[in-house]
Amino acid sequence: MLQLPHTETGANVAPPTTEEFASAFQELEDKVCDCANMAKIAAQLLSGSDRRQYPDEVVFAVFHACNMIQDLKKAYYAHYRGEQ
């Protein structure tokens, strides 16, 4: 059996039930989607601007973060559908 560290009160921490895990996973959906949408908006705003006014590292960071967050959203829904 998995041994988890004691809490500050000295009680053992029980692993989450399937229902608790599912609930926590579902609660992430809005946050994942909001983050993906804001990253896409930031990339679109940057794309529509004079990119020479920003250092190349900033442009890279915005577009790369947008891609990473879109990949996270895809992975979230793949796991949700059981496709992993």
C-alpha cells in the first residue's frame, strides 16, 4: 500500500477516491480552456503588431507558450475521452 507522509496533525492522508479525482480533473476544464484562449489571443495580438518592436525571445516565448497550452488542452480532452 502507498505510504503517504503524515499531515501536520499526524493523520495519514488517504489517496483520493475515483470520484474525487474525476471531480478535480473536471474542475480543471474551465481553467485549461481559459488559459488556452488567452494564449491564443496574446499570439494573435502579437502577430497583428509590428513584431520588430519586441525582442525575438519575447515573440518566441508567446508563440511557443501558445502552442504548449494548446497541446495541454488537446491532452486534457484526450485523457478525458480515455485516449491518452
